[in-house]
Amino acid sequence: MAALHQPLITTIALLLVAAVIALVAWALQLMQAATDRQEFSLMLAGCMVCCSAVGLATVMVITLTGPRPLLAGAPPLDAGVTLDAVLLPDTLTWPDGGWVSLDADLPAR
């Protein structure tokens, strides 16, 4: 994935902000209709739309302003997590002091 240029990132961010504002406006409209008609389902729908707007805004902020913005380019090839530094035990100690190898089947207790 090639790095996106700054004007394109700005355009994407502005489109996402416009989408969040539109979702919040729609949620407020649904909630107003819910109070006018005394319908709980419209209030629930408004809350769900508002939650989706918050989720979209959160993803937008994380994506565009993270420590390494996801839209800025591909990660370096040497980046990543390996399990080479993880030391796993090869035996399991029971509370009564006994032990069993994890390579063998565990005894039924």
C-alpha cells in the first residue's frame, strides 16, 4: 500500500467529519420524533445511530492521529511481534506439590 498524500488524507478526514455530523443530526431528529410520538423504538434507533457516530469518530481519530497513522503508508518490513522472546514453562506444578510435563497428556484429577 503506497503512502497517501497529505491533501488526500485531509479530504478523507473532512468527509468522515461530515459523516459523523450527519449521523448526529439524524440521531437528534429520530429522538425528537420519538418524544413527539411517544415511541420508544425511535428513541432506541436514535441512540443506536448516535453510538455509530461515536464509533466512527473514534476509529477516525485512531486511524488519522495514531503514533503511526494507518493511512500514512505501509509498516516497515522488520516491524512486528515475534514469539521468540516468550518463555513458556515446560512443566506444570499442582498445588499439592506434584508436577507433570506439559508435553504429556494431563492426568484426570
